[in-house]
Amino acid sequence: MKIAVLNVATGGYIDLSKRLFESIKSNFLVDHQVDIFLFTDSDEQFADNIKKYNIKRRGFPGDTLLRYHYFLLAEKELLQYDFLFYLDADLYIEKSIGEEIISDIVAVHHPGFFGKTNGTFERRQISTAFVDSNINSPYFCGGVQGGRTEHYLAVCREIKNNINVDMSKGVMAVWHDESHWNHFLSINKPTLALDPRYCYPTDAHFPWIENLNDDRKIITVEKNEEEIRKL
């Protein structure tokens, strides 16, 4: 299969992404062709399998909020791939990941809310990311997601349009892109919901997922976000 990994890294986050890229090479669907689509303001040169798209740095939360806009800049090229996966810049793949993550729409349970029926959904009706409190839906993290190309790009187009509507009204969802992702999934259930081993925090402690620690696959790396955002 042809797999595209999507990544957004501006400013100091590019150094975190380089570590992630090495772990992708070693541990991510290694039996298939894996190319990386990097959306960045960096002027560095990268390996041939890293396809760079230059974007304007907007800082936080602009760089993450507009991720779906950025992905669609590469839509024509991405249509040549079978599956797309987005990974946050501050992640590292510790153990081998194979075809167990392949599905039409792939989401990962947020470690902070795993096994719970609550989450930090957008509750204001003024936002297109609104999720009614009567809806019983898991809360998913924004840092790892993907799916079959045509399905995931359709998600990107829908969320992009919703964010544009919010922006036209001067509204920003409470957790930015993650709020919009969870709005979509509250209506369209993921075809594969992975547990927090696929986005395991090393910079936070949640006792209810400790049993997953020994078999964690993807971890968040410790970092000083305040300092990185200044770079």
C-alpha cells in the first residue's frame, strides 16, 4: 500500500518532527511505502520521501486549527495514496505499528477521558463544533487520526468548511481543531477507535490507563511548549 503521513511543524516544532520522522521510518507500516507530507515554514531540505509544503507560520492555535486547510493544499497528490494518517509533531513511535490501524476512519481515544462518557466538547451552539450534552460519544484526541484517502479527505473538506464558518463569525472552538474532529465523530462514528496506546502521554498522569503503559505504541514527548512557541 501507499501510505501518506501528514505533519504540521512550524518554528521550533520542526526539531520535534525530525525525531518523529526517524521513528516512522523504523516502526510505522514498514512493509508498505510510507511518504511524509510536511507542512512547514522551515527552509531546510529533507529526504526524498518527505514532501514539503510551505505554509505561513500563524503560531498557536492557528497552525493547528488550520491543519485541514493545509492538508487540502496537497489533495491532488494525496489522492495517489491508499491511506492517510496525521501525527502531531511532538509524538514518537516506540513500537512497531502495522495494519491493525488500517480502516476507513481511524480515531484514538483521548487518554484523559478513556472509558468515560465525558470530554471537553464544544458546548456553545454558536460554533459549528457544537456537541449537545445529550449525545453520548467518546472523546477522541486530535493528535493521531486518519483513514482511507477518499474518506479522510472528505472529513478534511467538511471540517475546513466548518472552521471557515466559525471564523467568519469570529468564533474559535474551545479546543480548536480537536473540537471540530470530535464534532464530526459524534455524528459519524469512526470505523476504528484505537485505545490510548496509540497516543500515550509521558507528560501527564492518568491512573486509568496505566495498564496500557507496557504496550504503548505512540507516545507524546516531554517538551516545554511555551519555549518552543517562542522559537
